[in-house]
Amino acid sequence: SVAQDETIQLALAFEGVSWASEFSFCMMLIQTMMGRWDRAHGRAAASPLCRDLSENELCNSFSMFNTFYKDTGLIGMYLVTQPETINKAVELSLKHILDLCNHVSEDELSRAKIQLKASMLMQLDSFSSICEDVGRHMLVYGRRITPAELFARIDGVSTMDVKNCANLYFNDEDYALSALGPLDDLASYD
């Protein structure tokens, strides 16, 4: 067991998109395709990236995040790892993210669509969650978007749409990186 002070917590983020962007559903699907994984929940991981991180024992946990704002957003990853695996974990994660610029499998996209729709429905499990969802829709779209319309927008995203989005926002784009822990071995990302 690695002591807490021997781990590195790292966040890496690219500029993302706003709520109203034509790429907002692509970004949601990219986040879902990249996935999340935690060693505490076992070795099973759904996404290829999480499987690679797990099988190569490169981190304790990984999650992709996607935050929308009015006129921009952030999309990136958060991981917890050890000093000796930090560079391989970051390199592998970036490789998987950048691979989306050239290849998106129909199976992975289909899995992500199903998972995203299920997640959206599960978020509507309480009165306050529904109110928050209605409020967000009113601010962003000027009306409430039904689950059927949301699902149609998700289903309308193609592999080419995801590749175009990835090329526009990840390919040869700068990112911000912040890390906490013993960072002597962390490679410069210049």
C-alpha cells in the first residue's frame, strides 16, 4: 500500500466548449469513451484507456472530466499515481485522447452513447436534480429539452463528428497541467 504522501495527483485540461456549442455532445461522448477507473473497484475497466492504465498498473485512479461554461469549457483528466509511473500514465492517457483524432470505433461510440444516456436518466432521480436540469436547459437553450430530444442529439453524433471535434480541440493544442506530490520525476510538457 502506497502512503498518501507518496502519490501524485495530476489534472490535465484542454480548452473545451460551451454548453451551446455544436460540439457539446461530442465532448460528452469523448468524456464517456475515455471513462473512469479506480483500483479500489477492481481491475475491470470498460474503456480501452482505463484497461491499459489498469493492466499496466500505471495509476490508482483515473477519470475524465468535462465542464461547460457559458462561452468556453474544460475537458481533461484527473489521475492519482506514483512518481515512478507518472510519465507513462500521462503519455498513455494523451495517446488515447489524441488517437481520437484519427480513429473512433463504431463499437466504442455506441457503448458511450448508451452509457451517456443511462447516466443522464439516472441524474434525474430527485426533484432537485430535475429542477437543476430544467434550469440549465432554460439558461442554455431557452426551453426544456426532453430526454427524447437529448437522446436524438446524442444518437446523431457520428464517428466523423468525434474525430473532427478531437482534431479541433486536442490535436496540436496546448493544455494546462497541475500536479501535487513528489514531482521530481515528472517530465516537462513543453
